[in-house]
Amino acid sequence: QKEVEQDPGPLSVPEGAIVSLNCTYSNSAFQYFMWYRQYSRKGPELLMYTYSSGNKEDGRFTAQVDKSSKYISLFIRDSQPSDSATYLCAMTHSMKTSYDKVIFGPGTSLSVIP
Amino acid sequence: DTEVTQTPKHLVMGMTNKKSLKCEQHMGHRAMYWYKQKAKKPPELMFVYSYEKLSINESVPSRFSPECPNSSLLNLHLHALQPEDSALYLCASSQLRGGNEKLFFGSGTQLSVL
């Protein structure tokens, strides 16, 4: 079993739709959860960061973490064509030292059609 | 300034060439990273420097040689690469205390080995 799993898509939605992106993980020690957005031929950009369980909202983006189910989600409201990108979930158990690593999911490719 | 700058953006090299990738950040981050990313795959950690010292080497072949001349600069020296080394090479940086799960990525160097 891979440490972090994510449906690769591609996911295609009409403009204005609500998008739900999900990851599951196997390591119950993970405590820090991130979502990165990566446009084609660019580096990943940090979108959302959550510590432990709960929800976090930032504009049109909501991140949810359910540690009991080992499941995290990113919701995008009122999706725009500019949201078309690959979304990578990422997580780690501790970031107290430089020996702690961020583990990335394989990414979900999203297309928002005008 | 929240940028990580990588040069060159594109590089084509033969298997006998020697070249270097460069990365610079002025955010005061004391951890710097090299990642390799193949198409439709997540970034794969290669090296981590903390306080200008190599702290993680993910069993990367010796044809890749990292260097951290100072806290703002990171280089990756390439020699005798193979065609399978063709990939997007990403530099990232982070704080070392209270937030080094937040990686800031550059746009990457797209490397082709002929």
C-alpha cells in the first residue's frame, strides 16, 4: 500500500462547479497536511496548510482533515478556468528538524471548462 | 520577496557534458531542497541542506552533486547523466523552525539528456 493515495483524474468540471479533491493515507503519525497547486511546467505552490484534524477555509478553498479515517479533502467553490492545474496533497508527521520529510500524493489533474 | 529563483529554465545536455543548476532565495530560509519530478508524478526528494550542511541524501547517484555555497544559494552539479535523468528539477526552501513543512518552490529547470 502506498503511503499517500490520490485519484490521478483527469477531473473535468464546468465553470462554477464545486470541486472535491481527496487523499487517503496510511501513516497515522501524520499531523501536518498541505495542498499544493501546480500549473503546467511550473513548481508547486502551497495553497492550504492544516495541522491535525479539522477544517480550514481560505476564500474559495476549504481544506478538511479527518485523522480517524486517514482522509483529507480540498473543496473549491465557484471553480474558475484559472483553477485548472494539478493538485498535490502532502503531509508529514513532524517538521521539527530538517530530517523530517514531506510526503506527496501523486496529484489530481483538474480542468475547469468555461 | 517570496520567490525562489532557478536558472536556467531549460537545459539540454549530452551524456558527457558537465552542467550546473542554480537556485537562489532571499526569504532567510535555512533549509533548501532539490526535488526531481517526472511527468505526471509527484516531486521526489533528492537532497536537503540545513544551515548550509547536507542533512539528507536520498541515495541519489553520484552523477548529481549538490552544493550550498551560502544560506541563499543552492547548486546542483550534473555530470555524465543518463537519458532517464531527463525531468523537471525543482528547488525549494523553507524555514527550519515552526513551519518548515511549508515549502516554497521555484519554477524548476526542465532538463533533457540526449
